[in-house]
Amino acid sequence: MSNSQQKPSWSLQDNKRSETEREAFKPTGKSPKKLSKMYIGVVVLVTYLTSLTLTIGSKKTLETCITSDFCFNSKDDVFLYAFYVFSTIAIIVFVILMASKFGKRFGHAVKQ
């Protein structure tokens, strides 16, 4: 039975691929890239700039007190309030990542 008489299969493509096409998807041996310091720095900077934009774009004056005698608002202390918004965003993202990691481990533990 020749190749053209066999039942067609999408992966074989009736042996029409050249050798270079077959080797196009072979593993290269390179390890996947890890998060570099530059990437993390850019993400932190973009998140801070976003929080700064949110602070400046707010029409109302928002006030926050860390302790009873240390208060700041969004109009007088723009950069400090932007850092407060940034830290809130960072805490929320961190909690979501930890919950995801915990859920994945818990799911694997329940499966076994």
C-alpha cells in the first residue's frame, strides 16, 4: 500500500513537507526566559505612573490617614498619595497571585 492510498492524516500531509519544514519546530535547547530585573522595573514604573495618573485625574480631594497624626490628601501630596494608590494596587495583585498559587497547589493535593 503506497502513501497516497493510505487514509490521510493531517500530521503526515502525505509526506509533502521538506526536511527544513520538518525541523522548523524542533526544540532549540534554550531555556525559557525568566522575568528580568528590567521587566519588573518597567512593570513597577508603569503601575506607579498609572496610579499617579489616577491621582491627578481625580476631581475630588481624597484624604487618607495612615496613623492618627499622619494624614495626606490627593491635591497637596500628589506623589505620596500616588504611592499610596500604587501600594494598594501592588497588595491586591500580590494577594491574587498568592491565591492563585494556593489554589493550584490545593487542587493538585485534592486530585491525589
